[in-house]
Amino acid sequence: MTARILIAAGATAALVLSGIPAQALAIPGPEEIVMSPNVAHIANIPKPAPITNTINTDIAFQGNYAYVGNYGGLSIYDIRNPRKPTAVSSVVCPGSQMDVSVYGNLLFGSVDSSRNNDSCSSTAQSASIPESWEGVRIFDVRDKANPRYIKSIETDCGSHTHTLVPDKRGKAVYIYVSSYLPAPNFPNCKPPHDKITIIKVPLNDPSAAAIVSTPVVFPDGGNETQPGLLLPTSGCHDITAYAEKDIAAGACMGDGVLFDISNREQPRIIARVTDPNFAFWHSATFNNRGDKVVFTDELGGGGAATCNEATGPTRGADAIYDIHRGRLVFKSYFKIPRYQADTENCVAHNGSLIPVKGKDIMVQAWYQGGISVWDFTDSTRPQEIAYFERGPFSVPLSAGYWSAYYYNGYIYGSEFNKGFDILKLNDKRTNQANGVRMDILNVQTQQSYGERGRGHGRD
């Protein structure tokens, strides 16, 4: 059985596992849980029965509740006691991916699979049929036990992900919709696409939500010919907004971009980069100061074993960029230093900052690579400081953590099949974060945090 080798210090990506013995680690047995000494697994909630046969996706938080998306709908969990979380309700409303965000009494969900209509009883239907629907659904979640579906907005090429961006007057929120993969035979999704769709949602009348602009991100076309791309650029996969600083970072398939979003309805590109080592720019995370961006590369599209020795330490990884005078300046790569089996889908996926003042530390999901906590305070020498994972699943290349986020003292992970996991990290490098409290966390809607007291908070 292949060993998990800890990469020696000095490798290109500076993969150093600090505080964990630098020795070969055997691959765990099937679904066996392993973790670093500074991590405790405190709770797991299996997927509720109505959506047990479809996979979990992204997570949003507000107050004492976590909202977990699922290809079959969504679930709401009461996390006021993270050691004894409870499932409050589930909504069966199929349509991948169900990327979620919350604001006030509203929940927004992305649908990127063509349906015969916009209802929760819809069925799959080809995008070549003009009447097919995909886009964004809006739910009223005031009553957590009985969420109510109130509105849909159809968008060209659907909504693979979306990003919630508050306006500057507190009267509305904008939804930046990321979508891609146009085709000549799709009447509502023809090439060239190369744009995002912006929906404005009046908070006093969410039923009046409507598209207000469709800015073209790549008027001259994106990165389409680079060898090794998973797909040529035809839009963005995900956008992270840092509204306080009027900036956003776009992970756009073959391109990484930095936006000026001071005009919420007309974001403007101010920097753009490509990387011959990247196959698919998947997501982005700013540090708290807003002078760095971590981009992830979803090599293999999330369905391949790319955390093995054959793939190596720099592909299917994170790339750390400093923002210097408005430019994105590459500094290094980071990848988990524990090789996975060739049956385990593993690649850099969704994560969030852990709010430690003066440090750049984040927790991140790696599909079957598990959950990793890593420090990129030194942009040139990132290092893993904690991890949690399960051994290979019985269904090859189809399991793992979609998202792993830090919220009010705990790490929450949405696992494809196992449901909702909660971890506690106990480490002197991160314990300061326990003093930061947030009222809301939509990870792709970054907000700054302080050392103590109420913080702010998502993609």
C-alpha cells in the first residue's frame, strides 16, 4: 500500500508539516478517521433522509444556524451547541450545485443543471430546449423548520456558483452569478459567454429581484489555448468579494483576475494572470489585510486522484499571490503533504480564513484529502499545521469534503456522503481566533475581523 510521505523542507511549495512527525504515514483503512494531535472530532450528523442519496456541497452560517447545500436541496442545522448539533429541516429542491448564501431572512441557491421548470418538483431537461430553466432560487428562511421558496431568476448558462455583495446603503444585496460552458445548440447559453450576471435583490421586496447587468469579463476572450487546461475560459467558476475594500478576486477557469467593485453593478478588471501549471482556476480567498489572494486549482475537475506521488506537490494545489501596486505577484504553491491513494479524488477546494490577528491561516477542504489547516503568513513558505481525514471510500473517486470553514471557534465540514462534521482545533497558533465572534459567514463575501469581540463575516 502506498505510503503518505511528508515532503521534505525546501521543496518547491515549501510543504512543511509543523508540529506533526515528519515520517511516512500509512494510508488509513477504508473510511478510518485519522487526524493530527491538535484536532478533535466532536460531532457528525448524517445527511437527513430526504437528501441522503445526493451529495452535500457548500455551507453558509448565520447566528446559531448552518445552511448546507446539496444536489437535492438544502438542510438547516442548529449549531448553538456545536458538540450536540441538530438537523432542523431539509428542503427537497433538486438542481446542482446548490451553492448557498444567506442574508437576513433570505437564502440564495445556485442551480447549474438544466430543469424543465424552476419549481422544486422540476426534472432534468436538456439545455437545448428553449423552455428549460436554470439560475438562482431564493428562499425565505425566517421559519427554520419550514423554509419557503419565494422567487427564481433565470440566468444564461445557469448559476454554477454565486457571490453575495451588499450594496453601500444597506438597502439591497447583489448576487454575482458565475457560469460557463456555453454551446451553440443552447438557446439560453450560446458562445461567446465570458461574462457574469448580476442580480439586484431589494431587501424590502425580494420578490422584485432582477438582473441589472451582465458585464463581460473577457471582451477579447479568456485563456483558451494553454496546454493542460481542463476547459478553455468561458466565464468564471467562482468570485470572492471583499466589499469593505471594493475588490473581488475571480477564479475564472483558465484565468485569475482582480476586480474593482466600487461600482457594484459594473465590476472592472484591474489585474489578470494565467499560470501554465494551473488546469482550472476554481476559487479564491483574500487574507484579512486584502494584500494577498489564494487561488485554488481544481486539477481533474474534482473527480481524479491528484494528491498522489505521480501528480507531485505543485499541481492541483493552491497558488499564493501578493497584491503589489494593483498587480497579482506569484509567491508559491501549497499542497497537502500527505499522499492519498490512487482511488481517492483529492484536490484543492473550498476553505476560509481562521481569524488570527497578524497571521494568515486558513482551513480548507481537499475532497478525500480531508480537511487541512495551513499557515501562509510567509507567502513563500506555506506550511500545514493540522489535518483531519478519512481513509478511502468504497466508491472510488466520489467522496470527500466539498467545503471546510471556521465559524465561531469550530471547523465545519460538508462531506459528500458522511454528512456534516464538526472539529475543534486546539493550537497556540490559532487559539486566539476563539475570541472572534461572527453574526454571519458567507465565505465568498469576505469581511474583516478584529482580535476580540464581534467579527464580521460568505462563497
